[in-house]
Amino acid sequence: MKKNMGKTDRIIRITIAAIIAVLYFMNVISGTWAIVLGILALVFVLTSFISFCPLYLPFGISTRR
């Protein structure tokens, strides 16, 4: 598994995940939206930590220098 995410991409994903978490804990989102966005936030955090996005592979995208 070759890394394909740059530092800026990782920071953006973690920031979005943090915003989703704050919205959830402030009860701004709930129900189905909370579940869907929670899963998305989890995926963003996991892909940020391993610096690899599987969706980038088929398109040949790499944000890493």
C-alpha cells in the first residue's frame, strides 16, 4: 500500500471529522444523518492516519509530493 495523501489533505480530513464530531455532540445532527456523517468522519480519520485513500487509486490521484 503506497501512501497517496499529502499533509494538507490529511489536515483537511481531520478538520472535517472534528467538525462532524462537534456537531454531533452539540446535538445539531442526529438520527440517520449522525450515523452517516459519523461513519464518514471515521473513514476520514482512518485514511488520514495511514496516509492512504483507496478512492484515489483508480483515478491515479496523489496529493503527496
